[in-house]
Amino acid sequence: MDNHGPEAPMTALKSDPIGRTALAVEITNRLRQMILEGLLHPGEKINEKALTEQFGVSRTPLREALKVLAAEGLLDLIPHRGAVITRQSDAELAEVFRVLAALEGLAGELAAEMADDAALEEIAALTLDLRATYDKSDRPTYFRINQAIHKAILSAAGNDTLLRAHELLAFRVQRARYQANLTPDRWRAAVEEHEGIAAALLARDADRAGRLMKLHLLRKFDAIRAKG
């Protein structure tokens, strides 16, 4: 991948100092959100000096955060250059999304068959919260709840091998997943898809839950490809 792009000036970012508690974790969370929301673009070099000034921290916790985000696949650490926001090709995204769709489809089937009632009711409750955040157009909270739903379904499947395989791939496409619902039509459709999945799980309809989970991921990729 060619990550040679301009260094992000970040001059428009407001001063927003971070407290001394859990600096690296807080910086990691803030940088991750900046990348997911598109404030930092693929190919941009991280401007460490600007970020240390913005966050009011030294370079040590910032570099710890960069290592975490590199492990998540959101940026590349290039010798003698520093950290650069990762570029992803359509081909790479297609490969990952197809595998994730298969894994999440299986998770939907297993959850409908194996999960206890409390786990499925929690997924249904989260889906109601998802609808509420959509109605408020609260995209960051929506994304967090959306992630929680997918994790809850994977956990409810009760298959550690499936869970580990999914975790290895999910980080690689989290930015793309965040960006997928940027159009009003796609965002609304995604909420409706989640409501269908929750209904299938509560009905213990394994075939339907699995099919809807798989389609949900594939439609998300279609939205990403159309946007690009």
C-alpha cells in the first residue's frame, strides 16, 4: 500500500487537554475516533507535535497510543517516517468483509440455537437503543451501540474459535464500517436490518438470523464500495 501522503496540519483542531489519568488509553480512544470519523485521512502522516500540543501531553503516551492503533490496523508505523493512516484497497476490503459476513452469519445461527433468553433479550434491548440513537442522529453513540450488538451476538454464539477468528479481522475494517452509514438511506436500512436480526434471534429462527446477519455485512460492504 502506498501511504505517502501529506502530513496532516491539524491547524483547525481546538486545544483539548487530557487529564493525567490513563493518558495512553484516552489518547488511543480519541485518535481512534478521529480516524473513524475521517478527521484524519488515509495516507496522512500523523503530526506528533500538533497532537501533543492539542492533547497537552508528552510524546511517550502518544506513541503508546500509536502502537495500539497500528496493531488494530488503523495506521502503519513506517521506519524513519513515523505513523501514517492506513490505506485500504477495495480488493482488501472485499476479502475481509466476505469472511466477516460468513463468520457473523454463523454467529447468528448459533446464537439463535444456543444462547439463553437473557442474552437474546439484551441484544433486543440494545437494538432499541440503536433505534433511539439513530432517531437523534447521534452517530458516535450509534456506532458504539452497533459494535456492542455485534459483540453480543458473537458472544451469544458460544464459540470461542469463531470469536477469535472474528477479532483478528474486525479491527481491519472498523474505519470502513463506521463510514458505511454516512448516507441517510443506508443508515436507516442498517437500523431496520438490525431490528430484523433481533426479531429472528428472539424467535429462535437460526436460518433467518444467520442469513440476515450475513446480508447485513455484505450490504454494508456494498455501501462502502458505492461511496468509494
